[in-house]
Amino acid sequence: MSAGVGILKGLSVTMRHLFRKPVTVQYPEEKLPIPARIRGTSFKWYAELCTGCSMCARACPHGVIKIETHSADGASRVIDKYEIDTGLCMFCGLCVEACPFGALFLGKRIENSTYCRDDLYLTKERLMADDVEASEYYQSAVPHHPREREVMSAARGGR
Ligand code: SF4
Ligand code: SF4
């Protein structure tokens, strides 16, 4: 192939793309819609559904979930501490898959940049106060949407 033909072929590719609708967006001014089942870099924890069973903590390969509980009334557990260090988390979702009570989901938030590492440490209080929307990742394995579970939980008196 002569050099001229090669240049023409290259230019034809450039010309074809010149008139195509761009597929890129000018982030952060423009943002793509967040997919429903995204594994975002945030967590939605439903304290009222969490039993403190620690299945999530045991499933985590990085050991970034810390839970402390004490017994109350002989049967139920009270959760004293529930913490996730998202600075060490790889957002694999294994903790979500391990939770038998649908109390933990990844969140749809993906922008958590910060200058302070402590900001990445999610305490029980911070998790409870966070109004991040739960991702639908792994929700097909449980029967109810978080909103429905919240309603059911309220109907059961917070359990
Ligand atoms: S998403 Fe993965 S790494 Fe992060 S806390 Fe859950 S199991 Fe651990
Ligand atoms: S989030 Fe789920 S798995 Fe983790 S302690 Fe609570 S109920 Fe157990």
C-alpha cells in the first residue's frame, strides 16, 4: 500500500467520526445517568433491618467492616458499632450478597473524593444519616425493594 492510500484511508476514518454524535461527556459539568444496579462507592445501611449477625463482616475479604454488639433482653442484639472503612473497600459487593436480611446495599453515589481520609470512614451514625439511594445490585435475590422493607420494618416496630 502506498503512503498516499494510507493517508486517505486514515482521513476517511477521521471524516466519518467528524459527523458522528459524540459518545463522550464533559465530566464533571455533564454526567451520565447512574445505572440502577451500579456498585457505587457508597453504602446504604438499614439499621432497623440489621441484626448485627456479622455475616457481612465475615464475607469481606479486606476486613473493613467492624461490628460490635451486646445482648439485650436475652434474645436480640443491640448494635453498638457498625463501621465501614471505604478507603480500604474495593466495592466488590460480597458483603451485600452475604447479608441475609437485606440490610446492606451499595449506594448509587460514586463521587466521594476528599482531601481527608477520615471522611471515608463510615460510622454507624454517618451511615444512618446518609440519604444515598440504594443500588439495585443483588436486590433480585431478596423479595422486597428497600422502600417496602422500610415500611414492613416500621410495621414490625423497627425490627
Ligand atoms: S464491598 Fe467488598 S471490600 Fe467493600 S466492605 Fe463489602 S465485601 Fe468488603
Ligand atoms: S448488615 Fe446484614 S449481614 Fe451485616 S450485620 Fe447487619 S444483618 Fe448481618
